[in-house]
Amino acid sequence: MPQRVVTLFSELARIPSASGKERAVANYVLAYLRGLGLDPYEDGSAPLIPGEAGNIVCRLPGAEPGGVPIMLCAHLDTVPPQGPIEPLLDGGVLRNSAGTILGADNKAAVAAMLEAARRILKEHRSHAGVELVFTVMEEVGLQGAKLLDLGSLEARLGYVYDQAAPIGEVIVGAPYHRELHATFIGRAAHSGIAPEEGRSAIVACARAIVDFRLGRIDEETTANVGVVRGGVARNIVPGLCELEAEIRSQNEKTQLELIEEMLETITFAAEQSECRAETKLIEIYRGYKFKPGDLPVVLARKALESCGFEPKLALTGGGADANIFNAGGLSCVNLSNGMAHIHSPEEEIAVDDLVRMVDVTLALVDAARASG
């Protein structure tokens, strides 16, 4: 089985699938599932996003009465590779020999779920209902998950394998994430001939940023200004400057209070510089938080313990498809799957972790079937 899942992962990884360009890898997954005798379908999200491929959904047959139907989810896209992807096995670890990403995020999860589905069918494993979901354009704002029709699923809870950490980590909380865009509008003027006629939008923007509270605000909240754009030439007082910021928090009340503080700071900074400001707030995704006794967490812990792992309940500052599913009413936790150094040329996944995530997947299926 190790060689089988290594081969499967390597074939998936070699297929470039940057966000919006997942057609080839989607075709591979569809063909693999059909080769198992399954009937997967691709939803109609591709033209709405827009992208080359939609989300893939596949229901395993043979569900038995009792237990809890579950969904398993991985995403098909990767951050853009900067070259070819040639998986190389060295000392039990898979890396890319070509100096760019490996694509373990999230094809390690795709491979584990496909291999687990094959074994469920081959071994005639009983289950309470298993649905596989492969989303698109996760890396650019969870776009595929946002368009998935959760009402078409039979699952009552779900698991996403998209946390870069040693196997055993169960993400029980993820943040609310909002973006804040601000445009400072001043007055352009020649900086050498008539600077007094100008009103610098860059100065206004800088005043705001200096007064922002940024970085780690508390144990649940972070804020960052990641983009600043302004000015057209050194000899022109800039009449326009834009900033893009993000605010994340496990506590939505705290997040909204910080956003209000930043909005007031923007207004004050613009007035001080005799400029005006326009702002836009965008909700990227909503947060979630589970208790240790909630069913998705209980089943995850049982599955991990049965495979010899000590579960670790954790919070994350990042988002995943689980955020979208929880907001849509499907209880879903994110599980770590052993991938490391994601989004970098050092990205890697151990063969043992690929194999053990297949075991964890089968254990989740067993735990869901045994649950009352």
C-alpha cells in the first residue's frame, strides 16, 4: 500500500493545478473515481467563479442504517508553481527536485482520500455514508467551497484535511476574516513649483498606518497592512493612495471593534492632511469554534487515538474550506495531515504520513458508523 499511495500522490502532484486551472487534475480525479466503479459528478461552479473546473462530489454506495454520514474534503488547486513538479523520494520523504512547490497542499489529502475510497470498496467496509468533495480555487479565497451546494449532501458533518502540522492536530477554531480597503484622495500638484497647492494622499495614508494597532493584538486577533499603492512620479504631490489591510479574530466582537477603531483612524488621518477617504469592508469568511464534546471533535479524537496518535485540539489563524462549510450549516473540522513547509520550494510530505492519513480516514469512517 505505501507504494500505491506514493504513486498516486506523485501522479497528482505532477499535474500543474494553480487556482483556476484545475481542469487536468479534475479530469484525473474523475477518471480515478470512475475506475473504481463510482459515479462522481462535477458541479456547475466553474463558470460562476470563473475557472476551468468545478467542485467534484462523489458518494460511496452501500451506506448502512445507523451511524453518522460524513463528508471528506480536499482542494485540487495549489499556489502557482514556478517550474515543473518532479516528486523525489529521499529518505522516506517526498520533495520536489525541480525547485518549486511540491503540491502536498492539498494533493496529499486528495491522494489519501482516493486511496481510502478504493480500500472501502475493495474490502467491502461497512459505513454510514461517505461523500468525497474536491473543491477548486481554495487558495484564492475558498471560492469553490462558497459555491458548493451543501443541501445536495447527505453528510451531517465533515472533515477537511488542510492543516500543515504533524498528524494529530484537530482544528477546533478558526478566525473571522475581513479585509479593509481604504482610498485616500488628496490633490495633485507640482512638488517643486507649487507644493503648497497639493494635499498628499500618501502622507494621509502613512498617518493612518502609524496609528493602527497591527500584528498580534491579543491571543485571538491579528491585523496587518499588506499593500500600499500611491503616487505617479517623484515630482508630483500624490493625489491618490490606497491601502489594503486584513483583520482576523476568533472573536467577532473584538474584530468588529478593531475595524471600527481603524475606520476612525483613517477618517482622522485624512482630515489632518486635508484629504478625504473612502473605505470598503469585505467579509472573506466567517469563523467557527467547537467544544471538545462536539460530535465532529469526538469522532476525530477516536479515529486518531485508534491509529496511535495523541489528538491535540488547536486554534488556527488561517482559513480553510471548513470555515465555509460551518457557516453554511455543515459542522466541519480541519485536520492536520503531515504536510510541511507548504507554499515553498522546501514543501514536503513523509511517505509514512501519506499512509497514516489513509488509516485515519478509514478510522473516521469506522467511528462515524459506530456513532449513535
